Amino acid sequence: MQAAHDMLFVGADVASWDHVDFPGVVPRTFLAPAAAAALAAPAVALLRAFSVSKLAAGVAVRVALACMGIAALSRLRGAVARAAGARAGAFFMLLSALQFHLPFYLSRPLPNTFAMVLTSLAAADWLDGSAPARALALLAATTAAVRCDVLLLAGCVGLHVLITRAVPLKRAIAVSLAAGLGAAAASVAVDSLLWRRAVWPEGAVFWFNTAENKSSAWGTSPWHWYASSALPRALLGGLPAALAGAALPPARPPLAAAAGFAALYSALPHKELRFLLPVLPLFNVAAAMALAAAWRRRGVAGKGLAAFAL
């Protein structure tokens, strides 16, 4: 949020930006907040013209980010509808709207939220089979510039793409490398200028969290915490529905990718619910497909089960 503020109100005087005096534990890219600031800029300009409080400008930035997230989830809903029917798409949006944590984080300018926007777009390209190579490119770019932990999701999705031969191995490697190196280069160019030193933020974050394991200083949780605490709280009734999706062929790939991400991430001692943001929509995809299948059953049992999950 402070980065967006400085872009909109301070401008070219980078020495006066907040991060110069308060750099935080690890550097983060300015590319992501720049997108939200650019989207909010017309509204902020209008607010400034009428001398409205800066608080309103902050709200405008958060609304812009929320709109980005809603647009990405809406595109994913379309992919779900094409893959499993319109009713599954409707259940996906209902689950996404009625759960607490996903809407709560949707407007919070965190790297996890920006990553969720991009991974949801990638999931749409992957699940409906329209552009699996573009999905790999989006995941690689997100890994390199926004959240390095998306590498785990990229690996899970990439494995499925290769097993199903949706993208040849050579092309998968080529598009992933091109997108990842391009995003890393853009990040290094912009962030080195704004941080006023040579830096690749996600490379630094990866080294801090993985190689040095310094994130443990902010607390540790048992290996099963994501499965036993974070996912039940984040998904609510959608969790059992997502697990039931394992019985449906269309729901297995998103469920396996999301579960694989959570399982691999469980190896790191420091855990937070927001780290799962990029895969919460995938769990909801599997849950929505299961609920749509239950709704199609004759009688009230299937409809009652679907209503209970919501």
C-alpha cells in the first residue's frame, strides 16, 4: 500500500519513498503495486482534484486490486463452466463469495494476493485446455517476479501438462524459461532502480526463506497445520466437497495441484494461511464440480448436500 501511495503522490523523488527508511525484512517487487496504482490512478486524480482525503485514495487502490481479483476469478469461473457445466461455474462463484478468507484478502495489497490474480488466470487457461502453454508462462512469470513459492504450483501444473501431453516438453521448457527470465529481467530493472541497489526481489526472498530458513523467526507450525487448521478455516464446507471431487475426473487435476502445493509447502516450518491464496480457487474449483454433480442427482439428498456445503 505504501508503494502505491508513493507512486501516486510522491512521484520521481524516490529518495523520499517510504521503503528507503523502512525497507522491511526482504525486498519486494514494485511491479505488482504499480499495476494496482495504475488502475486506480484516474480515480485518485479525481479525488485529488476535489481535495479528498488520502484515505479515499487508499480505498481506491484496494478497490482496483479487488476488481483485478474478481476479474481473474470470473475468468476462472468461465473455464469451470466450460469444463463441467454452467452450474459448476455458479457454485464456484458462490463458494468464492461466501467463504471468509478469500474475499477478505481480495483487496489487500500483499504479494500473495497479486499472485492469486495471476495464478487464477493461469488456472483458467489450464483447466479448459484453451492455452496450457500460456498457463505455464503465467506461472513462471509469477514465480520470477511476484511470489517465488508459485514455483511449487508451476511444478504441479507442469507435471499434469506433460503427462497429458497438452504441451510438448521442449515447448513447455521454452515458454517457461522465456516468461520466467523476462519477468525476472523486468523485476531486476525496475526494482534495482527503486531499491537503489542491484536486486532481484524474489531471488532474495527465496534465499531468505529456503536456503537460510530465516522465516522461522516469525513462528513455526507443525507439518500438518495447513491440512488440519488453515484449509478447514479457509474453505469451510468447500473442503469436504473438494475432497469429494476426487471421484470426478474433471475435478482431479485442480484438486491434485492444489493439494500438492499445500503438501510441498508444509515442509517449511513457518506457515501462514495467506500463503495458500494462490491455490484456494483451485480447491473451490474441485468443490464446485462436486457440488454440481450432487445437485444433478434426483431427489433432495444431492441438493441438500450442496446447500449444506455452502
